[in-house]
Amino acid sequence: MSDDSRPRPTVDDLVQLIPAVVPLEGVDAELVVIGERYWALAGFAPELGTPVWCEKVKDIDTAGWGHQIYAVAAAGGRAVVAGRLCPQCGGPLSLTSRAAFQQVCEGYDPVCVDCNESLTAAVRVIVDPARKAKREAARAKAEERNAVDSAHARWKQLQREVVAEEYAAVFPSNGGVPASGVREMVGALALLRYAPSTSPITAVGSWPDPLHPDSGKIGSLLGTLIRADLLRIHASSPVTAFVWEPATFEEALREAEGDLDAIGAPQLSGSFYPLAAHYYAPHGTSAGKAVEELDAHLIGALAPSEMTEARQEDLLAVARELIAEEALRYFTNRLNDLNLPAVPENHAARLSEAAYKVAEIRPIGEIYNLVWRATRAAAEAAQKNPRAPRAHMTTHAVNRFETDAQRATADPGWELKSFTAITGQGPAAMTRALFYNLLHSDPIETSLPQLRKALPEPLVAPRAAEAAPAGGDELAATVAWLNSRPDAWDPYLVAAGLSVLAEEREDSPEWHYEGKILARGAGQLLRLYERLIPVIGVREAVLAVLAATPMLVHPVTIDGMTLNSGTWILARICTLFLAPPVEETGDTEDVPEE
């Protein structure tokens, strides 16, 4: 009779074979535990009589002792089958593995652990003192790494809690939609109308058709909308959308000199990354109603029929900006399609100047034609001169566009075929919002002169600069100079500057009193500015604020000099707004105090 025909043992017979685990003397307790888990038997399958183990081998962690679980178990103890002997040495049968126990259950007698040379060699390696020291060092490093990872996870959780608390949306909100400039309102309307979702508005920097034609200006625009309180930061914004103090967990760990228990809680610095943050409309009885109310407010405030002449000029200025920037966007994309390098920094200014100049006369579609001509000429020149630096070909495109733009501006009779659409480049969201939603015109075919001609009669309002009292010939001359040179200064900075001045100064005992007076006066001028914007426009409101500063007559003493608070504020405003503009990086924006 063959071995395969031997009778299958009963469950009762198999129970007699259950091994007893005997720990070895002097071994690490962890090895003993691993061995006990490896040999823990739950019973036998009734149908087949095969062992059923308490844990699968893959679920038993060897804690770094080795990859061969059966060898690690043998290093911790012996699983001895009572009444069975090793066929080689005649000693008690200690099992080498679970497979060996299966053989015992089937009636075979495998050799014991001590007779298995490869297994005893593996056990000697596992319990080698030098290897044990190395393993313990690696374990200590792993534990330290796990502790750092846990502290980092707690840090991130604290960041999320700080953001959730700082930017929690509260409805119903107090007050209505604040007054703001035309450009800001067009930007807000574009966000509401063209965002994939307004609950909240997310990923503004990755829209297929961008918010603004110049993606580099989107960040600063979003910061302006936050400062104007048309939008607020949503609590769902990722923690990476904010600048923290300390900036990173690693920096906090260095400041704590590696002591995980001494790491301080993360704090918001007040600045954020506009393109990474999420936004929502804050003014309304609920989140949904706030979007509807802001949309309705913007449509009403941006209606040309409800604008003064100054506000209509602001609207046309935004249209000019968008027409020019759409052309520059197409210019950049054409260079990329033709594998030509980007416009060098030293030529970017004159390219922009040419685009803005021709935007005063020609529609976007015709300027697209000029861009296509210029870039095609550059591509042809690159083919004819393959050894010439490709950067020279880009400069050639700029030169050609500048020449054609000058002719298109000087000669309105020069007929240009208007491009109807550019594949893969639809108008930006602000361009769509302005032309489609507000002016009801085709953004590709409508020129600035056509827009100006189609505007309704403006509302008649007194010029604020003339209505406000002037404090002497010097101030009157300053206001007159600003009024006659609208392109020489930036009126949109006035709110930010007055907001800074309106803060109470507590830096020194001298400022404790004087600063409160100046802050109160700046706050009055800021409120005047905000009330005038909807009626007369941003530029006229700034002139009115400047002209009204002599009305603040409270004396203050600064550095031993006594003067009226209005005079001090006027000097500071002129310093802020008449100084050369600082180049904006667009990377971060400050979060305004609420």
C-alpha cells in the first residue's frame, strides 16, 4: 500500500499532535512572543484535517529581527510535538516550520530544528550580538522618526484648526456689500459668473480660461478683492495657502532645538497665497443668498446708465486693459506654439506699451491679426536663419508687432481682417464678464471707440475735488496736478494707505496719544472715500480726500513739531501714493483685519 492510501487521522488524533512551545533560555522576550504567535493554533479544518492557525504569517511583525518568520520563531523557542522523535538524532521532535507540522499531521516525521543546518545557521545570525545592536539602533531611529512624524501630524492638525477658527463663515452677516472700484467689481463678477463652483470658489489659478488675461495679475487682483471685502477667505482653504509663523514644521523644530514637546503652536502671519486660497461671498443671509445678492449688487453698480462720467471712464479703462492683455496673452501663446523663447524682460515694456496703445483704437480680433503677422514673420525668419539665436527671432516678433501696432493706431483706415476666435484660447473670465454681461458686446469685434460711443449719458454729479475745501494754494495745486495727470499715479492704493494710518499706534508713549488722533482722522477720510466711490469714481474720490484733509485741525506734536492732523495725514498720503510704484511679485497678499 502506498503512502497516499494511508487512513486520514481523525480530529481527536490531530489534537494529540498540537505542539507545546518551549521558550529558550536567555533569548530576547520579543523573540519568544513572536514564536508564540507563530505557533498559535486555532484548531483543525473538520473536512480536510489541516491545521488552522490563529494568525497568517504575513500578519506577524518580526520587529526587525529578520524576514524569515519561521527562523525568527525558532530563535525564540521550540515547538515540540509530544511522543514524536526526530528520525535523525532521536531527540524530541521540534518543528522547523508550519509546513513541517503539516507533514507530522499527515504521518511523516521531519527532522528537528537542531538537525536542520540551514535553520540553525539562520538562528545564529538572528541572535548575533553585533546584529542585535545594529537592529536596536535602527529601531531607535525608526521610533524617533515616528515621533517626529506624529508631531508633524499634530502640527498640521493645529494649522487646520487655526484656519477653521480664523476664517469661519458667519451668516447672516452684518451690513451690505461695500463700495469698491470698477475693476474690482468686474473681477468679482467674473469670479461669480465663471467659477466652476461658488461654494466655495477654488483653484482660481488653474481655470482653463483664466480669470484675467495676464495670469501674473490674478494673485494681486484676488488680494484686492479681499481688501475691498467683496470676497473673504473660506475656511476650507488648504493650510499651504497661508504664511505661517514659524513658516514650516521643520523651522519650528529647529527653534525648539529638537525638543518635540517644546514646539509652539503655529500662528498665521497675516499673509496668504491668493491662488491657493478658497473664497466665498460674505454678505447675505446664507452662503447661497450672499452669492445672489453680490451678483445683483455688482450688475446694478456696474450698469453704465447708473454711472457718472468718472465711473464710465474707469469702466473704459478696464476694457482697454482687457483688450490689451488678451492680445499679449495670444502673443505669448503664439511664441510657445512656434517654439520661440519668451519675450525678454528688456523688451516686455515696449511690447505692452504697443498693445495698450493699439487697444485704444482696434478690437481684439484685429489685434490678434497683428500678433499673428508678427509671430509668423519671426517663425519664417527662424527657418531662414537656423543658426541665429532664437531669442533674436522673438525680438523680431516684438519689433514687427510694435511697427504694425503703430500703423494700426495712426491709420484707422487700414483694413485688418478680424480673427473671430483663437483655438484653445477663449476670452478670460473678466473679459467675458465685462463684454457679455455688462456691455452686451462681442469682445472680439468691439473696439474701445465703439464702446465709448454706445455708452449712455452719464449721471451728473459735482466734482468732488472742486466741492471739497482746499487748504491753501499748495494743496490746490497738488489736486489740480493730480487731476491733470491721471496716468502718473495710482488711486487704488488710497484705501490700503488710509487703512494703515487708521490703525492705533502703540509703538511708544508719544504715539499712544498722538497716534489715536491720527488714526481717528484717517478713519474719517477712509469713510469719506468709501462713500464717494459709488457716486463719483475712485480717482475723484481720492482727490476729494486730499482736498478734505485741511478739515482735520486737531493739533499733534511729532518729533517736537506741532501741526494739524490733516496736514500730517496729507503728507503721509502723498508719500505713499506719489512715490514710485513698487514692483509687485503677486506671490502673497496681506489678509486685512476684519
